[in-house]
Amino acid sequence: MKIGILGSGAMGTGIAQVAASAGNETVIFDVNPESLDRAKQQLHAVLNKLVEKGKISVSQAGDILGRIFFGKDLHAFADCNIVVEAIIEDLSIKQKVFQELETVISPRCILATNTSSLSIASIAAACRFSQRVIGIHFFNPVPLMSLVEIIPAIQTDKQTTEKSIEWVKFLKKEGVLAKDTPGFIVNRVARPYYGEAIRIMEEGIADCTTIDYAMTTLGGFKMGPFTLMDFIGADVNYRVTESVWTQFFYEPRFKPSFTQKRLFEAGYYGKKAGKGFYDYSEGAEKILPNTNPEKLKTIFERILVMLINEAAEAVMFQIGSAEAIDIAMTKGVNYPKGLLKWADELGISNVVERLDSLYDTYREDRYRCSALLRTMSRESKSFYL
């Protein structure tokens, strides 16, 4: 099988490495020659490092590099079985590129987009043969993250979906099917991890350090929400938040915060900028967390039930199965436990009670309890048990 990768940034290069490592002949093309040169250097450096660590042999590294080719133009994709687009998150640009790709690829070639939040149906609508367009969303860094969201558009035919699932399995990745809705599974369900943490901080209940401490110590999350937002970058996190909010017709659950917007406007993008929610400059003061057990418990449970509520909404609207959603959150963003499994352990009725308490306090739609959770509580049901 021959795979085409359009875009030689971090995502495109990572997808190429994984595809070639699995035995696929892989061709990368980028309109920016400098970016393509950086991709070549990066692939050599990454594979050399894997050799140094004993992960692969010199011979294997050579074989992988031998399966990767660098195209001069779109015609390099002429005989590919699948072309994965991994370029800028701009709908009009993606639509134009897909139209151009259709003029050079074979009739049997699958056109996949690695978009993290744009409508697959809108991208497919630009194509003459929209039935072969699908979302195949990898997570960064691609070689390390096992999750891949597979998102058929309403135009996508069954054969395209089945072949895409088979290819993801061939790559030894964990594929989950998701409905073509804003944010798919991960970027939708994860919104409260950031949004509710910011809300707690804005209300003066706790500072960034204390909230991060609560989520890592009580929840077992690898990174607290503020550390994670600084790692992702305010430029990326804010744009995704705003995109999901607007695409959901301004649903209150996804509403961005002014704190996020101001950091974005100031260029305080987080670790890469030297400043975000935290100050990364040399000699910056380190704030210690408040370790009051009751405060930490309140913070942790508030964020957790909001995450569970969003996961339940995703099940109710058939964005993915309960199992797919739990796999997506544990494999895609390294959550310590599936949210719906967590809901069962807490007790659905307890989750409903906590959500209702928040709604009674704020009377805001962001805290409304999912109808699915309310029904399950009334009927004493659980997701797995």
C-alpha cells in the first residue's frame, strides 16, 4: 500500500514515520520546500535516536527511511491508495487542496483529512467524489499516541470507512469511530477539563497551582489543566475552544473564557512563549498549592463531573459508543481512567446530584445535567456494571 502525506509539519512528519515504520511506501509533499527539508532532517534525527536507545536496529532505520520519498508536487500522489492531508486548519484552503488532489489521484484513492475540529462533510462537499473522503485524526506526537479518531462524513461510503479502519489497525493504532460533529470525541469531551478549571480560578476559589495539584494528586491526571494548556499553547487551545463553541451554535457548555482570550491576545502562549498561566522565565517565583483536603476534593469533583457530563452527552447523541469514548480519552489524552467507567464507580446518582447542585447555585446552562445521566439514575442503570 502506498500512502501520501500532504503537509510536512509535526503531524505530517509523524504520520509519515508511523506509516513507513508499518511497511507502507510513503510519499510526503509540502508547498514549502524549507518545511520539507526540515522534515527530512527530523526523520533522520528521530530514527537515529531510536537506534541509540536500542528501540530499532540500524538496518530497520535504513528500511524505514528507504520507504519514505519526498515529492516535488501533487503528482507524487498519483498512484497512492490513501492520501492524508495534514495542513493548516482552514476550511477554504483544505477544500481547494482536496479539489486539486482529485485531479491527480486514482479513482480508488481514499482522501483523508487529519483535521481536529473542522467539518468532514464540508471538506467532502468540495469534491466530485465525496464518498471517498473521510476524517482520520491522529494525535500529537503521532509515533507515541496510540489513538486515531476515524470520522466518516455523511457522504462517506461504507467501503471507504472499512478500508480506513483496516489501515489504522495495520498501523497498530487504536481506532475509534466518531460522528462528524465539532471536536469529534476527544476535543469535545475534554473541553471542561480546561473550561471549568479556568472558571474555578476566575471565581477566586483556587489558583492555577492548587487546581493543577488537585487534578494530579486526587485525580491521577498526568498534567493539571493549566500545565497542559501551557504545554499545548494558548494559541492552539483558545482557537479549538472558540471553534467548538461557534460550531455548536454557541452552546454555553463550550463558551471560551476572557482569561483564555486575553492570554491569546497578549501572545502569552505558554511554555513555548516563556509565559502563559505560569511564568517560565528564569528565577520566576514558584507558587505553592493550597493543600487543604476539602478544597482539593471540591475542585477535583467539580471538574470530574463536568467531564463525565460531557462524555454522557456524547453517548446520548451517538458521537461514539461508551467504550469508544473511554478509549478515546485514555488513549488520546492519557486520562487515568475512562470517564464513563469513572461515572459507574462514583455512582450515576451521585454524579447527577453534584451537577444539580452546581446548576442550583449558578442557574447557567453550562451546568445542566445530561438527560441520559438523569434517566440512568432514575432507572438505576450504569454504563458497564
